[in-house]
Amino acid sequence: MDTALYGLFVDLRDERFEEWTAVRALHQSAFGDHGQVVTRLVDDLREAVTADSGLSLVAEDAGEIVGHVMFTRALLDTPRRLVEVQVLSPVSVLPARQATGIGSALIRAGLQVMAERSVPVVFLEGDPGFYSRLGFAAAGEQGFRKPSLRIPDAAFQALRLPAHQEWMIGTFVYADVFWRHDAVGLRDQDN
């Protein structure tokens, strides 16, 4: 992908099989104590990435993987029918390279692919301060319902893409793999 669009000197491209170990190490570094959960989730999510559904992108700089983002299939349960949507999770950048635009560039590149594939909505759980700069907004305020009460309202976010139609409102449903890894919402740390 042309990183000149993003003002970076890194290569943004599809993840390759031989880079899985480097991507695991990246997530361990970026997520610290939570890194094991994220790496296992990513390993299982890879099965859902196909040529026409989902996406796994890396940012490479001089042969080093410095960033990674995944988009995977999820569902929107609308009154009319189930609609295939995507979830953006996870995204990580090496700690020494954070706040340099790599994460934003990966997300923008992925969103461009999702729009080209006529995906109607992309959902995520994350910091509204960061993701609002990329066009995401509180999903609840857009008429979407979250799949778990453990997801803070502000963190449940969505971005409607050009393929979205007004009737596509309903409850967001994560793929089973997120539930198996207990990667939905926040757990009470006191128990």
C-alpha cells in the first residue's frame, strides 16, 4: 500500500504466514500483561481472514514488524435480517513507535479496504479520544446496541461506511472466538 498517503516511511501490507511469530512478539510488547490473551485471540482470528472477508495488515520498517491491525467478520442483528459487518480488533504498535501515526495509518488502510468491499459498518471497543479522529463515534448514539453490558458506552464505537443503509440498525454480535477468549468488554478486577 502507498504509505506516502499517510506520511510514513513504513510499508503497510497484508500479514504473511512467516511473520506470525513477529506479530505475536509485537502484541506481547504492546499489550504487556494482557498480551497473552491478545496473541491467542489473534491466532484464532486468523482462521476467519479470507481473501474477501477480514483483513490482517502489518506495518514493516526496514524488515521489522512495527504495527499490526485485524478486521474480522461479525454480525449486526437487525429487524430485517442479519448483516455482515466487521470488527476492528486488535491494533498494536511497538511501544517505541507509538504516537507516530503507524496505528492510524494501519486503521485507515484497513477502512479503505472495508469500504471497497462494501462493508456497511465497522465496530470496535476503544478509546473515543483516539478513534474519533478516525471517524468512529459512540455506537449507541447511532442506534446500535452493544453485545455485553461489560462494554463501557463510550468505548462501544462504530463507523458507518458508504454501503450502510438506514435500516441497518440493531445489536452488534461478536464472532464466537471473542467470547471463547473472554475478550469482550471489561472484567471486574476486584473479583
